[in-house]
Amino acid sequence: MLNSELQNHLKKIGVVPNKVLGQNFLLHEETSRWIVDQLDITREDVVVEVGPGMGALTEHLVGKPRRLILLEKDTRLAGWLRKHYTKKGFTVEVIEGDAAQYDFRPLFLEGPVKLIGNLPYSGATEIMMHFLRAPTPVHRAVLMLQREVAERICAEPGTKAYGVLSLILQRPWLPEMLRVVDGTIFHPRPEVDSAIIRLNLRPPETLAPHSPDLVEDLVRKGFAQRRKQLHNNLKADKTRWEETCSAMGLPLEVRGEALSLEQWIALANHLDTHPCARSTGTNPAELFDVVDEHDQVIGQEQRSLVHTQKLRHRAVHVFLFNREGELYLQCRSPLKDSHPLKWDSSASGHLDAGESYEDAAVRELEEELLVRLKDPLEKIGSLPASPGTDQEFVAIFRGHWNGPVRVHTSEILHGGFFPPALVREWIDSRPQDFARGFIECFNCFQRRTPDRE
């Protein structure tokens, strides 16, 4: 679109580019097409575009994915987009509002989602953090940002740009700088250059198991005063810091900018007190009670044999709700020996030999989520052993929690709260996303408590 043509369109709908909203409209047709090409869209994709403006990218998106969602904050531009693409015969969904406040949880029903956008300079970081922090349905993103921000995201250890933003986004994502563009292709022309980056989800097994929240907390503290030595920023005990540096092969005076992502994770693991931090993974020799068809103990056997021989045994599932009545779901670690990377109950696990269902539920909550409830858990149902439960007799409990939840990727990759009605739709739409036992438990929960959540 020519600059004069763009300005005429803006004038007709009464839009004067707003610096507060970061409205710098992309003009260059070739660049727009090239940006869209980097997303590798297929006909089965769902694509979300942030800040479509006058449709510079949208023109090359329409008709390609199965579903296209446009998030536009400016009311006048949102109205123009609806009319413009309706006239052209395209079906697009235009949602008016702040992209950083958009509730993308319903998009989990669609499967993996792709994100694209020419992000406003003023709100780019907030928008990225909203869409790219787990749990998110997004698995690939192509974004145009202020060059300085793009360089920080893609920065390597030891460079001036490397810092908090680099590490927070590089932990779950693999970012790559694609192209730098100057301000001549925008109206109005910005005073700084822009850059286009692509982010693909990092395979979770490429990083050592860790607590994501602790890693981020340490990173933020470690860069609080960039030129300070790391032990000063972390206010570390001298003796323990010497032990930590010796174990990691680091100099005592090391600064945060010198540590790679893998080293930050190793540091977090050295300091972590999470129950899962010392876990060595599933223990095949762990003893379970073996039970008969009436859930009566008839012996004990090692975990590996219980599973391979499909012997009846015992387990618990805990449903944790927040004050809004939303259910916390966990995405299982890729290290799990059953149903890896599937969505599951808030906490779940087998009973140790001789353990009660109630004690196991409390233990699993604390071990997996670091949650210690003041009020007792409420038993809301049970399931008999069957192929649908992997031959487990299951007791289902519920609890309420409005505090923090801290996971460790040896057990849980990530998790989040979801409205039960959305969970029901998600299960019906994509049962393959869930651990089989969870579906049985959720069905039981809804039968027993149809009107309570």
C-alpha cells in the first residue's frame, strides 16, 4: 500500500496514528508477504494476528489458515477490518481489545496455534509475556519488534543485550533473528529500526529438569544490578556460595551475564528445596500394594511389574480450585513413564505400600505443587480399577487454593487454571490431549458435583 493511499484510508475512518498505541503502519508489500511466509501456514492452522492495523499482514494471511483471529485495540480500525474483509468475501474474526488481556484459553480446543504481529513498541514486551508464557496454545510466533527488544530476546551470554528478557523467553522458546528493517517502510516513520524474529517451542527434554519459577526468580535477582557480582545480587551465604561455585565450576566473583541458560538452571537446582528437585525419576523398584477386585490388599509388588502385568493397584487424583471456581490442570513432564506431555488432574499419583488414600492425596499436593492446604481435602468420588484407569482404584479429592503453585519439570512441565466448562469442551474436542485416567476422573467429578462448579 502506498503511503498516500494509507493516509487516505486513515483519514476516511478518522484515525490519526497514535504514538501511545504504538501505531506505525507497515507499508512495504514485499516485506509484509515475506513476514507471513516465515510462519509456514497450512490450511489446518489457527492463526492469531496481534495489531493488524490496516491489514498489511492480514492481506497475506486471509484464506490460508483454517481460522484467522485479529486482535485490534483501536475501535475504528477494528470496525474497518470487519467491513473490509466481509466485502472481500473472507471470514475473519475481529476481536476488539487489548491483546495483553485477551483470554486465549479457549484456543486450547483448537490444538497448536500460530501467532503473528507487528507489535507496538510501547506494549510489545507485555503482549509477548502474555502469549508466550506457559501454559499457552501458541507453538510458533513471528513478530516484528523494536530492534533493541529483538536483540535482547535473541542475545547470547556475555553480551550487552543479554539479560532477564533473554533468559525468560529462551527457556521455553528458541528465538532467531530473521531480518532488520529500517523506519522507511512505516507510516509514520519511527525513530528506531525494527526487527523480525521467529520463536519455536523448545523441546522440553533439551533442558535439565528444574523449577521454572525459581529459575525466573533467580534471574530477576541476578540482574537487579547488572554490574554487581552474582552473590551480592542473590545475597548468598558465603559458605554456601563457595560450595555452589565449586560444584558448578564457577568463579566466586561471577556475574549474571556470564551464565548460560543451562548454568542458570543448574544454579537453581543446586539451591532448590522443592521436593522434586532431588528426584532421580521414576523408581521401577518402588513398592505398591496389589489389590483384588474389591480393593482389598493381597500383596505387594514392584512398580514396573504392577504396570507391565496390569495388576490392580491404588491411586489418587486431586482437583484444586481457585476462588473463581477454575480447575488447575497440569501438563505432565516428558519424563513420565505414562502419558507424557498430556494434561492431567491438579495432582495425582500412586499410593505407597501401606498408605491411605487421604494421606497420599495430601502428599501428592505437596510434592507436585508445593501446596499445603489449611482445610482438609473433600473426597468427591471414586473409580473402580479398569482399563480406563490403567487398572487403578482411584479416589478423587477436591480442595481450594488461591496461593502460588510451584512445579518442577521432573513431574510437571507447566500448569494453569481453566473453567470446568472449558475443560469439558476441550475433552470433547481433543481427548487426545489428556491422560486417559483424568478423563475418567473428570467425568466422575461432573456426575457427582453437577451444580457446584
